[in-house]
Amino acid sequence: MIKLNNVSKWYGQFQVLTDCTTSVAKGDVVVVCGPSGSGKSTLIKTVNGLEPFQKGDISVDGISVGDPKTNLSKLRARIGMVFQNFELFPHLSIRENLTIGQVKVLGRSVSEATEKGLKYLDRVGLIAQKDKFPGQLSGGQQQRVAIARALSMDPIAMLFDEPTSALDPEMINEVLDVMVGLAQEGMTMMVVTHEMGFAKKVANRVIFMDQGLIVEDCKKEEFFGAPRSERARDFLAKIIH
């Protein structure tokens, strides 16, 4: 469903991604991990064109992301994206946050969008909060609303960029539980995270990055059992300790 072939990206003279090649099949849950500054967030943002790339090819469901003729807004509507800092509209109620994208981008009626949005709000356990504003919710609740909003667009795949890193420790599990449920239902997912428990539980594969390179791309059992690179072994020893 998602294919990256020799993708490279520069910020000026600085190369942030170097010849990154991988693919994600329908129903796969791929965890992307690595030290800070390794390029993992940049990699995931190139998948839906939020970050341009200078070399290589990326396709999602057969559509080329880098082709100037591709309608990126239309493509992004099909790929759910959940950010580190929720990115909810603070001046809109939770209900309005869930419906605005559906109405403006997908052309749904307000009543259809509301029905769909509230269904997913219920799915993440927050139906009682529908008339509140984001500032009235905890970080964990806001992130669950962000997931419900992404799901309301009926995405073919979901991208998560460190979805728990801005949360207090006790709120992390409420977000991970929702993500585990999605994975078990067969949602195609790419997840940038340091949560190795989540990776062990639901990932099919782990991609380990360092300095803009994909150093390991293997089944999770292989990665946690006996990573091939010394860099990955070192990373795991620190993070699991």
C-alpha cells in the first residue's frame, strides 16, 4: 500500500534522509524507531507529502506522492495523520473538530459528518465530551479526539508521529490502547514511537533509523531478539533499560 524507493531529502546542505527504501502492505503495522534526529518523523511526513523530498519515489495505493500532477490534498484525505501535539482547532468544539474536514474536504453533509464523527468519538471512549472545547480536555483525551478525527475521514492507512511523546506518563496507555485496537482491526499503520511495549505487542515489523538511514527493517521478533546492527543493539539496551 505504501512504497518508498531510494528516498533522499536535504535541508539546504544537510541531508536528513539517505536512500530510504521500504514498503508497507495492507494491514501491516510498522513501527519506526531510532534516536532523536535520526529522520524518522521526516520519513513519515514524506509519505503524505507534508515534507517534500528531492530524490526517489513514494507511492500510496499506486498514486505517486512526488508527481507534480498528484492532488496532494485529495491524497492526504485518504491517509490519516496523528501528530505529536494533537493539532486540534482550539476555537471549535470537539464535535466541530470531527466534522470540519469531512465537510470541507470530502463534501459530506453536516449531519452525515456528525454521525460519522460521533461514532468514532464513541469508539475512543469520549462521546460525553462532544460539546467541550479542546482546552477543556486532558492531553490524552485530545490525542484520542485527534485519532477519531483522522478515522472519520475513512483513511486507507494511518500515520502516527510520536503520538504519545507530549503526554504525561499516565495518559500514554489510554492512547496506546486505542492504537492497539486499530491494529487488531487490520488498519494499515506506520507509527513513529519510542514505546517499545507497543512495538512488541502489535507491530509486524520494526524500522530502525539512524542519521537519516534505514539501518534495520525486519520482523519485530528479529529486531527485539537479535538486531544485526551494533547501533540498534545499543539503542535497545538504553531504551529498554
